[in-house]
Amino acid sequence: MARRGDELREHILWIAKDVFLEMGFERASMDVVARRGETSKRSLYAHFESKEKLFLAVIDLVRGLFLGRLRMPGDYSNEPAQALAMFCGRYLETLLYQPSIQMCRVSMSETNRFPQGAAQHYDVMFTEVERRLGAYLQTTFGVSAQAGAEAAHRLIGQVIYPRYVRALFGIDELATSFDGDALASDFDLAPIRRAVADLIESLTKQ
């Protein structure tokens, strides 16, 4: 049975995501998306009137996937140190996944063409993560909103540097597999646990 309506739109988005990741925005074409999606160009343009709008819709799709995989700190454990370590570990693991790095590179390369899309990508990968973390710290440790935000900013910096930067520039090998439900059992949480322990100590002394 042929896909129609919302089902076809979602199908197109997933196909387009792979095409943009593989080819970048400039080399990707609506012809390629239609062919790989096994749909007509007429149907494709009925849902997305231009390649530009399709690209921005893909960024929205990636945003939802990213935040859905990450969840909230309190979802990981009732014990704060464990919750923070697992949340930050999951965050870094998601960032280091090959498609995540590829999408970031594509988004950065198109910043001049799509400043709004680049800003939205940054918001979901960094601003929203800091907001979730800051809110958790504020509630859990009874600190002010500003103190929670500042602590979240410091912790995120410790978590992603230098591994994320090295991955972004192609220095380190990227993860090619990803469990959609749980942190990989062999993911090295030791540096993150140390950073979390230092953070908790600083917050409890305030």
C-alpha cells in the first residue's frame, strides 16, 4: 500500500536525513530524495516546496530524536551522582555518534545560508541540555537558578572537552552503532563521574 499523508511526510524526512548526511546540502537534490524514498517528485514537493524547507524540517526531526534519546537527568536514577553521571554520559555518547557529528558538520557548513537552522541546532545540542541540567541541579541541591545554570555550564564543558572537539575535527574515530534505549555498557564514565563528584562537592558547600 502506498504511503500517504503524515506517513509519507515522515518517510520522506527519514530518507532526506540520510541523503543530507551522506551528500551535504549542496550536493543533495530533491531528485535523489524522491528516488530513494520511492515516491514521485510531485508528492515530495506537495509536502516540502523546496530543498531548503526540507532541510529545515530534517533539523526539526534531528532535534526531536536527540532530546528523546537524552531524556531528563532524573529519569536515570533517584541518586543524584548516578543520575548526573548517566545523563552526561548519554549526552556525550549521543554527540559522538557518527550521524550526530555528520549533521553538526552539515549544519555548520550551511550557517550562512540557514542561520536560523544553525541556531536551532545549537539550541538543542547545547542550550537545551544545559537548561535541563541546570533545572535538575537547582531542584536537587536547592541552589538558585543562576547557580544551577552556572554549574551546568561548567559540567557540560568538562564533559564534552576535548572528546567532542576531537571527534568534530575527525581526530578520533566516531561511534558507528548506538543503542536507542541505554548507554553502552563499555562507555567510559570514569572522567564524568570525577567531574560530577567535584560539582556536587562544590554545590553542597554553598
